[in-house]
Amino acid sequence: MRHVSKMTRDQFLTEEKTQDAVSRCIEAIGEAANRAIRLDPTIAVDFPEFEAEKAYAARNVLSHDYFKVDPQILWATVQESVPRIVSEANRILSRRSDTP
């Protein structure tokens, strides 16, 4: 999100380097979400709003379907989905740190 915080959609759609940076960050988020669920499957049950499967699916598209990446979808993802999953991950971490 920090890569696009001061950008408009039109600016993002013309800046390939920023698109690449955002793609890489979304890949990392998807991989981390998948690892979290693999390491602790109760996360999926206890926090159904944590859309790890969707994040990992996005990671796979970005990692393997190079020519299918649509910058407009990437923009929508970073504006809508990324803030939700980051917020949910922070909520999970906060709740876990409150539990003895």
C-alpha cells in the first residue's frame, strides 16, 4: 500500500515499476497467509474473515500467469483486498498476543 499511497489510479496504470513492486508485495502477502494457515489451521476456523486462500490464489496468478496480470485488477486489489487482509492479520496477531 505504501507504494501507491500518493498515486492516482491513472498514474499507477502507467508506472510499470510500481506495478511490479505491488505485484511482488501481493505475492509475499499471499505466501505469508498460506504459511500461517499451514502452521496453524485453527486460524482459518477462528478467523474466517482472514481470506488466506484468496490471497494465496492471487499469489499464484501473479507468480505463474505472467501474461494474465491486469494492472486494473492489481490496482483494485491493492486498494480493496490488501488493506482488508493486512487489517485482519493485525487483528489475529493482536488477539494472539492478548491470549496467555
